[in-house]
Amino acid sequence: MAKVIMIQGTMSNAGKSLLVAGLCRIFKQDGYRVAPFKSQNMALNSFITEEGLEMGRAQVMQAEAAGIKPMVCMNPILLKPTNHIGSQVIVNGEVLGNMPAREYFAYKKQLIPDIKKAFRKLEEYADIIVIEGAGSPAEINLKQNDIVNMGLAKLVDAPVLLVGDIDRGGVFAQLLGTLMLLEEDEKKRVKGLIINKFRGDKSILDPGIEMLEEKGKVPVTGVVPYMELKLEDEDSLTERFNKKGAGLIDIAVIRYPRISNFTDFNVFEQMEDVTVRYVTSVGELQHPDMVFLPGSKNTMGDLKWMRQNGLEAAIKKLAEKIPVFGICGGYQMLGCEIADPDRVEEGGSIRGMELLPVSTVLKKEKKRCQVEGVVNGLAGSLAAISGCAYNGYEIHMGETGFVGCEDLMQEAGSRAQECVNPDNSTVVSGSNPNVYGSYVHGLFDLGNMAAAIVQVLAEKKGIEIEEGVFEDYQTFKEKQYDKLADTLRQYLNMEEIYGMLTEAHLE
């Protein structure tokens, strides 16, 4: 049996995901086989495994920190919100269906066998499993049939570290209030408290820590400073969307209401001379050097949103001068039409932005696969990425094909040959030399493709960026994981944490 420890938070974005990643890295450095686990994740950022199964990207990041390949058993349940009151439910990497929140709340207990099976499979590999909770264990309206916080801790008999975010203020009330709302047996599981994202002189905090320990009857295991790390985070409350300012190269990513897989652009954020801005209005768009249209969980709805707020018209005007690149849902938007005969999203059809000579038909069956290769024969302003290798994945509910190319049409009404590569290349372009589309997530992560794009943008602006300043993205992330681990070793009592580890006992 594997030993376990669980990280729970006083609220969303308290820092659970990064702390799990950091502990995974520490245990790996200390010679253990370690793996992350989150029974239920709600996120629009997802990943496709080698087997073609879908899982949350937070656990992929944690698996990278642990030095192992991502496995769907690390995240057996993934909820992808489709609107304010419902989600697509994915179990063991496969789509179960769409459910309103109330229906899922009543159904979720039936998924406990799937959680147990996934955990047991992970135990076959790992010496230590670091478990992540979700939101807060003190959401008293959600405690019934809980499968991700204390309900899961009981299921596997895990000790708990409770994390509070001091950067937002009120950390003592967060931690004490959470403890107060726990059942007595749940409170006994909490072996330590962590104050996260601290800025300033810790000696000023010490009196508060003494009172916290006195009132909570739980020791403070560490005070972790605010860390400037460039690693993936959960998409519900990400601070990434609030970044402003402009570097030598200014990249705008359209932040629609149902944006997904914005991690495709993280590789550009680690470049010192590049600013990546997430924009929601024409006023925020300003004068970027390049525009990305990211993935979307509701492509038709997000296209209507851009049409209504003027972003579509503004982007079409910019496309006359600068590169515009759509990934997945953004690629579909750039075409001539999106049809939805099976009501996968909203039904009917909608005119696209008419910047690429393709049309999309949404299908009920989701395409999920990993892909790799080389970008071939690309013309236009980004011709420099021809010959660049890529290694990514596809995840979409649509088939896309060329419009007006009779040799690619099989029959009337079937505009959409199966598709990502209708021209045998990963990246699709049309008559406009600035517009591109692709279904491949992670397209820019490998090798020098992102650097080649930035060099093109720099040359277009008449500025110079020194050759070789862009570090390989995977190498960069490895250094970030080590930096995270070094910081946690310094500010957490790792001897106490090792003492908290217990063998899992599934009920």
C-alpha cells in the first residue's frame, strides 16, 4: 500500500495545486516513486493521455513535477462547465454526458467505485500519493456525499494539511472558520496548517500564529512566501488573466466566457521580452503584435459573444496587418461556417469569421488523441515555423474541411472531411497570409517553434531579440519545479510532513 497525504484548502486558489506539485517534486528528489491524485476536478483545461483519455491539466503538471507520465487514474472525474449551472462529466477519461449541477450532485456518489479503482491502480505504481482536494471542505451545503475533500480523506484514510491564502487577507478566519465547520472526526484528520502566499516580515506574523495554534489546536506546519513561478494553474480563479503591461512583443489572447486550454500560450509567458495579455473587449485589445483565438467549451456561443462586443470586427481588421492564429475552437471560428446538426452546443449553424477556407460540423463524438510531427510547407507571415517539430494532442467535437475544394468533398453536405490536416500539415492557412488555424494543443511547446514566431514578430516591428535567449520550455519548467521544491523545503517543516504520512486504507 502507498503512503498518503492530502492537501485541502480554505477556498479555491489557496495554492493547493502548486503545493501538491512541490511535495511531489520533493518526494521524487528524495528517491520515492510519487504520484498526484485528485478524485474530481472542475476545469476547462484538459489533456489527452497516450491512451486517448481526457484528464485535468493540473494533475498533468503535478505528474511532471513527480517525473512520471500523466495517467487518467490520477484524475478519474473531470467536470468541464458548459454553462453556469451544468457541466460535461468525464469519468475515467471518457465522456459520460452533460448534467445540470443538481443532477450531478445527486448522482456523484455512484462514482465512488470508479474513484476507488483509480486509486488502487495508482497504488500499484507509487510509494507516496499526494492528494489534492477541491475548493473548501467547509462548504456545508456540499458536504453530503462529498467525494473530493473530507469524504475522500475518509475513503482512503488520509491525513490532511489545510492551506489558507494570506495574500487575500483574512487567513486566520479562513483557517479557524474551516476547522470550526468540520465534524470532530474530520478535524482530527487535519495534522497541520499552512499559511500560503505570505509577503513581508514573518516575525510580525508570529503572534497571530501562536493564537491560531492555541484556538485551532492544530500546529502551523509552515508559512510559505508568495512565489513568482510560471507554472500552470487551475482556470477558475487564475491570476494570469489579470496581468497587464507590455513587453517588446505584445501578444493578445481573446478571453471568451468559456475559454479552455489557455495553457497553449504559457510557453510565450516565460519569454522575458514577451507579454501575453488576456483581453475581453475592443478597448483592451489595443495594438498587439499577434492575436490568438484559444479553445472554447462553447464555440458557437463564444463566437456570438465576440460578434456582439465588436471583437470579431476588430480582429478581422487586425488580420490585414498582423498574424491571427486560432487553436481548436478558435480555429473553427476562423472558418466560413460552424454547423451543429446534432445540437452538441446550440443547434443550427452560424457564419464564421470567414478568414480561413474551412467549415466545421460539430459531432457528438469527441476526438481525443496525441499527435506529433513536423509543420510542412507553410506560407505567409509565419512561414518560419515550417520544419518545426511539434508534440501535442487533439481534443474537439468537430470535423473540419476545406470549402470550395471539390477534390476534398465526398458528397453534398459533407464539407467536413476528418480533418485537422486537410492539407497534410498541422497548421492550416488560406489566402490571407496572416491567418492560421490548428487543432493541436501544445503546438508551440516543443523546440524552437515559439521562439521562431517571436523572432518573426520582432523583425516585423524592426527590433532585435538576441538569438538563443529563449530556453527550451521543458527545461524551463523543470527549473521551475526545482525552484518550487527548494522554497517548500525552506519554509515547510518537512520532517513533520514525513511523520504525517500514513498508509492508505480504502474502505
